[in-house]
Amino acid sequence: MAALPYSSAIRITRVHPPVPAGYDRRTIAQAPAHDPVRARRVVSELSTVAGVVEECEPMRRLDVGSPRTVADLDRVTVGCWGGAVQITDPAFGEDGITTRNLDSAFDAQVTDHPDARVIGVCEMDFSMSYVKYLLHVPGVPPVRADGWDGTDGGMDLTGDPVRVLHAIGVPPGDPGNSPVSLDDLERFLWSDYVDVASCGLNQPFADESLMVSVFRVRRSEDIRDAMDEVWHRA
């Protein structure tokens, strides 16, 4: 199989109430153990999955990485740790030009789980890096931000990130309570912002031991076509 030319971080995280305190390097070991039975239900309900072909051996979340071969494009991982669910699926990837694959999957998750925080992340490294962040917090309008790293246009933003921080109980700009601040949007780190909304689960810690279930899946024709636009660009 041919190697794929991109590195990526593509995931949707759900945090159901009661929302846990944010995890860090010291407390991540206290996260609940992975629930593989729930993970099977989660993958079977995904809008990007037409069916599960095989459940593979579980793996550490730390080892998931980016798709490296064409076969990896049909590998979906699901972690279920207490009230938190994290899905990594190449079908969420976007090219920043014609596709809105993450939006569709994110909107489906929000519709199915309106009481949960839903956080969508797409970071794709083409010749430049394209990023998209989507956040749903119950009770406030969603936040959507996307753009190309290193361009003059910056991020296109819809929604009010400060209002979302208030809704989750984090005072923006307060260094005693928040690792993120919106005082200077030019230097604002969206990865920190989505990590706060995700209770520290946005990306793995270097020494964590969280496990995920691994599934080889079948795609519908329309999902396959949408993925081809992203992963098989000329």
C-alpha cells in the first residue's frame, strides 16, 4: 500500500455530565478504565461507518498516530473512559477547500448527544497546515474556527469563545483558573482552548496508559468519495 503524505490529528471528543475535573499529567492515571462494550456501540452509531468489518486488538491511545497506509483510512479508534468518549476517524479529515467532513460528523454527534460537550478537531498537514476546531457546549451557541496556519487571513471564527468558557465555568483571562486567554486573539492557542473544553483529554500525555478499541470499518460510497477528496489529492 502507498504511504499517505500527511500528518494529522482528527478526533471528536464527547464529555457527558457529570463533567469530570480536568485531567493533567498527574491525574490522568485516575481516569476510568476503557469500556470496550460501550466503544462497540459508539462505532456502530457513527455517521461515517457503514458497518464494522473487524474488531482488532485494543491499543494505547498514545500509539494511535496518523494514517500511514491506505488501509489505515478504514481504521477507527474509540476510547470510552467514564463519561468521556473520544473517536479518531480519518473520515473526519478535511482539505480546507472543498470538504466539510468534520462538520457533518460533529453535527451528527451534537444531534444525538445534545446534553454533552462535543469537541471536534481537525489538524491536517499538507504543504501548509489546515486546522478546524468545533465546540458544542449545552446552553450556548457553538463555536467554529478554521484556517490555514501561517497565512495573513488568520482564523475564520463563528460563535463566542468567551461565552463558552463562562458556560463551562472557566473565567477567561484569569491566570489562577484558566490556562487560556482570549485577550490577544493573534496569539491565542486553540489547542489549549479545546483541551480545557475536553477536560484535558484533547490529546495524549507522554506517559499515559489510556486504552482504546480499534475497528476496521466499511464505508458508504458517499463517505468514501468525501475521503478520497482529502486523502488522495493529486
